Amino acid sequence: MSTDTGTDTTSTTGGPGAPTAARGAAGPRRPARRGPQRTGLAAGLLLTPFFALFTVAMLIPVGYAIWLSLFTQKLSGLGFEGPRNVFDGLGNYVDTLGDSAFRHGFWVLGGYVLFYIPIMVGGALALALLLDTAIARARRFFQLALFLPHAIPGLIAALIWVYLYTPGLSPVVSAMHSGGIGLDFFSANGALPSVVNIALWEWLGYNVVIFYASLQAVDRSLLEAAAVDGAGNWRLAFGIKLPLIRASVFLVLLFTIIGSLQLFTEPLLLSNTGSSITSAWTPNMYAYSEAFQLNDYGRAAAASVLIALIAAVLSFGVTRIANRKGARA
Amino acid sequence: MSHSWSRPLRTAVGAAAAFVSLAVLAACGGAAQAPAEGTKAHPVTVTFWAWTKGSQQVADEFNATHDTIKVKFEEIPSGGLGGYPKIANAIKAGIAPDVLSIEYPSLAQFVSQGSLKDLSSYMTPAVKKEFLPQTIQLTTMGGRNWAVPSDASPQIFYYRKDFFTRHHIALPKTWAQFRTAAQQVKKAAPGTRIATFFPDDPTFFQTMAWGAGASWFTTKNGAWQVDTTDAATRKTAAYWQGLIDAGLVSTAPSYSPEWTASLKAGTTVGYLGASWGAGTLAGIVPEEKGKWAAMQMPSWDAAHPSVGMSQGSTFAVSKNSTKTAAAMKFILWMSTSPDSVRARLSASTSTALPAAPALVPVARKAIDTSFYGGQDLYGLYEKAGATIDPDWLWGPTAAANNTLRDQLHGVVGGSTTLPRAITITQSATVAALRGSGLKVEDAS
């Protein structure tokens, strides 16, 4: 079910769906000369593969998840006769929302976002602005070096970090230990920063590249004019460049929020290492454990649908704010 | 708990259950079932899922020596790494194989989901007599037999003989002596610990409680009785909390890189494992050959040694199988035939103790014990097997293990304690079982 959530939530980001839909809408307007029938046919032909895949890989699984979430399996007696599938209405949703483990997952996420988003967005912006200054050297090298961690799949990255966090195994931990720093990356207080660190390492370079690309698109004559007027590097960065790339800042913010909601791989791996990360640490892990450890598919589906709904509401909110700001600017 | 369950009542319930099961068998089995054996031209094909090393060789050996039943083996990921969800999904989808390998701790979960065939009619008194009685007890729920034992896995304590001898540390026969020994080990070499309390695997603690005489789950009056806070469990919880608080044991996760690194470095000089662990250990630190030895797990009462069983596996038949009779022929051959043990050990160095005592000499002959200085491991295992406490049953839900696992993270992290963890496990388990519709009696 967790994979369903993955696809659900990406659909709400407007990832694969939005551009195609926009193209479709723009389609019939332009070539009015050729007659609407042929255009309609061409558009239909071109859109069919997309809609076929969209239906099979998105609509049907989402529909099935919603269907599953309305049922529950009831055993009786000692359970030997097997479960009966019972229609439960919104019972699974009520139970999921009533489960303190599920709600606790959102507190964890809240803490994660509080840590992660400012460091990520701030750090990526700072690095991109540094790269974009006239005094920066070896730009290509730094761009590549910063982006490189992102080329490593999340699972592998998490494995590498688990190794680096493990006491008795990690050279970093033993070096810190001999330096008198007894930091436990797996402890109750250390787990959240440990996960944030992995995510930062993976995604910082990616976002730097996005920011850097939009900084490159800033009209150079504007910068030159400002420089002539006596603006220094700081003034250029915060007074001119930053407001001009606001759109990509919001884009990164949106993706980062959605990505945070789907936090799963890294904590799941860390939870197997004796760290203080529990089986339902994040909402996605809750859905996973309900489905694959506790065999309760109805509850897992309900949790997944709830996560998708929350992601939809959040992305709607962020997009609205972004649009309003964009219109004002 | 089950001691208070009088014998005549037990027999009566057993008989009633057997009658019901026969009626159910007659009602839904019968016509759809394939014959026990096919012919040479048209053998019955039995499908088999397992992850144990050597299973392919066992299936090959069976096929080489049988021509009316053929086995098709497929290797799946081990239970905890996706094997059990795979089995559960296949059963839901109606595409599960005939024969499944399921470990004791997970058996009741499959039974209480109605995923397995009742094998009572095949487990005649003569068949049952071939197995260690405790393993039959562990596969019997509600008076019916749900699986055939493959191995028995009494707890065993492995230790660095050279370290214990060099520092004149007496071998611990009781848990009180174990604590003393743990202190001596720590004193002899400050960075070194006697053994590891595995916090990631809740069955480690449960098995310790089992050895102390705990009984978390029983089936009585058609309901699951749950008590994860009985006197034996409370005693075990307090004891291990004391060791953890005093820093006398390490708390690395089981079989983790952290744990193996400490074995290689010699900073962990003991391993609280089970019979099958000897092969595992020898595989992890081959360079420490000759330095290790095995002994009976410490007990609470030296005069009456008692241990639990760590993991261990069984064979079961899935609910959808239409070839129960043929599947049972294959299963009983796997669990009781010397050929099967030899085939398994041709590809595996597992020191599992066969659940059928008659097969022990075969395993003893096939296993090289030079890692343990030529010690007679199987002699020790047989003795340890006889001390397995017979009154334990694993629970019908993963909730108990899940809750306890989450709690154990907090225990080693210092945010909670074992005595508190078992109380929370009790309420979470009862709630989860009630939620699923099972009949439950909170026996705590």
C-alpha cells in the first residue's frame, strides 16, 4: 500500500499529470486553421498512452486502495476458520485517526520538517548563491560534487549512513569517541537529526542545482545595473537575485514538503539497527507495518488515503500561497 | 495457567476439537483433494516454499528417491525479510504453494488467520512419538495439529573458553552466577562484555521469559488467554533490566555488523543463542576456531534446568492446497528421514537439532565441531532439548512482537524499562486481538 501512497501523492504535486494536461488544453487553441477534427484525433492519439498508463498505474490502484479501506477482516473464536471480509464504512478511518501511533507519526514528521526544511532550503540557497557570485572558483567541480550524493539511490545512501552511525563499526563514531564526544546517533534524541542528516546529504545538491539554474537565468544586465549603482555582493544576493528566483524557491519548498510526508526508506532501515526508531515512526511506516507486519490491509489502505489527502491539502496550500506571492511580484 | 487445566477436561476439549475438525474436513475437503500419490507416468506435483539453506538439495533428494510424488521448490526471502508477507499475500490470492516453511514464533499468526490446513488426522500418536514432545506441543493449538516440527532449537550459551579460562571465570549454571560472571568479565577487560541482549528481536526476551517458566498465550475455552506479565516474565524483566542498567551486557542488534565487529574484536566473549547458532557463529568468526565452547543456557534453578526455544522451523500445508496427503508424505519424509538431513547438510553448515531424535546421530556425524574444539555439540543439544519448558505457545498476532520490539528500542535507549514494556505489551496485544475479532481473555 505504501507504493500506492507514493503514486497518490506524486499525482498531487502535479508531477507527471500537470504538464501533459496543460499541453492538452493548449492543443486545440493554436492550429485553428487545420480544422478541429484532425487536431482532436491527433491530440487523442498522443494522449492515449498517457491516459492508459495513468489509469492502470494511478487511478485503479488509488480506487482499489479506497475500496480496500472500507473493509475489515473479522476473525472469530480462535481464528481457525479464517477471516470474513466485512464492510466497515469509515471504521478504518476512525480507528486509524484514533490510533495514537498514527498521530504520533505526524508529530515526528512535524519535528522532522522543522529541522529539515529551513536547513535544506537555506543551505541550498546559500550554496547556490555562493556558486553564482563572481568570485566563485571551480564552479563545475562544486556543482558536480554537490550533486553526486543525489545520484546514489536512497536505499544505498541509508545503508552507507547506517554504517557511519553504528558504534563499534563506524570510523566517525570511534574518532569522535576518542575525541571525547560520545554522540549516539541511534538514541531517542539522536534518531531524528540522524535521519535529517541523511536526507540533507541526499537532496541538498539536487536543490542547489535547481536554484543555481534559475540564478543563471537572471538577467545579467539587471545585476550589472545594480553593481553600477553601488550594490555589493550581499546586496546583489538578497536584494536582487533572491526575489527573482522566488518561483523556484516555492517549487523546492513544495517538493520538500511532499517528500517529507513520504519519509520512509531511511527511518525503516534505521529501525532495524536497534535505534530508537519504532515500527510506526512516520505515517508511511505505520501504513507499511499495518499491511505487512500486522496483516491489516484495510487499516493500511485507510492510513495511505489519509496521508494522500493531507499531502493534497498541503500542496494546494503551498501552491496557493506561491501563486498569490507570484502575482504580487 | 495451563497447569490448572485439568487433564480430563483437556482430553474432552481435544476430542471435541478433533471431532469438529474431522467434520470440517469431511465438509470442505473430500472431493477436491488429489490422491496421496500419483503414478510414475502422472506423479502428483507438490509445491514448496522455504528459505532455509539446503532446501533445494532436500527437494532434489526427494525427487531422486520418489517417483509418484514430485516436489517443485521455490526459494523465498526469509520470513522477517518479506517471506511472511509473501506467504500471507499468496494465501489471500489463493496461489500459495502446498508446503510452507514457518518458524514457530509465527505459526499461530497463520493458524489464527485460517491460513493453514488442520493436520490432526495425519499426526497419529505413532507419528507424534517420532518427535520431541515439546515441538508437538508448540504446533498444537486448540487441540489440533497445525504443522510438523522440523527442528528443535533449545537455547545454548556459547562462550570464549580461552577468555573464561585465562581470567578464571566460573561457567555460570544459574542466572545469579551469570551476573557474577558478567561482572568478572567486565572487570577483567573493561571494554568487554559477557554477551549481548538483542534489542531488535523481541523473541530474544520472550525466549528468556519462556525459559523462566512464563506462558504468554494459551488456548482455553475457545479463547486466547493472554498474559505477558506473569511472575516468571516479571522476574526475567527485572533481571535483564538490572544487567542493562549496570552495563553488564552489550545491546547491539542481533547479527548486526556492530555485533559481529565486537565478536571479531573479542570485546563480546559470549553469545546467548540456540542449537542452530553454532554454525552461524563459526561462519562469522572462523579465525577464532578452537577458542569457543558451548554449554547449557543458565537457569533460575540449577537443580531443574529449563530453557526456551529460539526460532526453529516447522512445515505446514496451506489452506488452498488440494494435495494435503501428498504434501504430508513429503513433509514427514523431510522431518524424519536421514536422507533429508544428509541432503540439507550437504549445502548448509547449520547445526540445527532435528526435531526427530532418531535423526540426531545423522546430524552429529555430518557436522564438523572443530570450531568448538571437537566438543560433542549434539550430545549437549539433546540434553538441552529435554529441558525445553513445555508450557509455552507463541501468540496469534504480530502485535505482541511489534509492541515489544518498539518498547525494547526505548529500553536500551533508557526512556523506558523492561517491566514497563511488558505491561504495555499486554494491553496492546489484548487490544489488537480483540480488534481483529478473536475471542480473548485478558489473563494478567
